[in-house]
Amino acid sequence: MGVKSYETLAEADPRRIEIVTGRKYQFWNHIKKSLLSLPPKVELKVEETECRGQGKLKPVVTLTRLSQTLQSTKQHYADMIVVSEEDNLILFHEKIT
């Protein structure tokens, strides 16, 4: 059937999904509702820039929303946390909505 991602699941034939999973008619409605409640897809990009005069590296973290939320009334939250592996310290923490 070839469903390997949420995108291909959303594009799949609803009746075929019900047949393959052995579920009754209307099962697809529950799947579609679950797909609509997923948070938007984002890309996380981390780059290093050098601080002037200090000789240290500064990380620049960029979050880019790749998809819009689809008619969902549910608010999604995330936490971005940057931690130092050497001394196990939290260097940065921000709530993202």
C-alpha cells in the first residue's frame, strides 16, 4: 500500500485504508480527525557563528514552519531547550506556540 508518512496517509484512498486495516466504514473519519489535530511540520536549523572578539562560537537556531495547521482548534505548544553536554547545564529554554 505504501503509506509511510502522515502525508501519504492523508492522500490515501479512505476505503482502501479501512480494508487493509480490517476496520469498518467510518474508520477513516477518525483517522482524518487525528491527522487534523497534528501540530504543523517544522524544520530546525542550527548554525554556528563566531562571537566577535571573544573567540567563542554562538549557535543560531532557526525554526521554520513548513506546513500550516489544518482547521484545528487545538493550540500546540513546544519547548526549545539547549543543554550543555559537558556540565549538564540548561543554556537556553523557550516556550514556543
